[in-house]
Amino acid sequence: MGLQQNCTHALQNWGGNLQFLLAKEGAMGDAKHQSNCGNTITLIDPQLSPLSHGVLPLQWNSPAIDAAVGRCPATDQRGVARPQGKACDIGAYEFKPWNAEK
């Protein structure tokens, strides 16, 4: 799956989105569908760790950390308080540094 599966129609969003482009640029019509996604989606590797206990944890260097726009739920999918840093993380998982005191 690549960008074309997510943006085959015009996407309305308010920013704070990351999209991992799996296919090489221009492959399978990706260039055609990038314009449908608009300029508020960042095409970048989100730096996810392998699936563990039903979640895809963020790695320490993920661009999703502290990158959410606007408000977010009080807890992530595991019940961890949000935010753990200066802002919430993008997605259902909140990165909690080992030295976090929260």
C-alpha cells in the first residue's frame, strides 16, 4: 500500500498528518495522487518499531513525536497520559521516554 490507497479522492484535513510512501516516487501513480493529499501531509518514514502487544511503538527519533496539531485525547491506546512532551504525538501511540517523570 502506498499513498495512492489513502488519497484517491481529495482529502480534507487540518494538518498534523504523516504518510509513509512505500512505493518509489512516481511508481503506481503516486505522483498523480500526491496532489489529492494536499500540502498538509508530510511524506516521511514515521520510524515505527515492530508490532508489539498490538501496538506499533514510535522509535525515539520518530517525526511523529510532539508533532500533533491541536487537541488530542487525554490518553493513548494503552492508557498512557498525553502529552508526554511539549505536545501530543501523532497517532494512537504516545512516546514515553525512559526518563519521563509523568
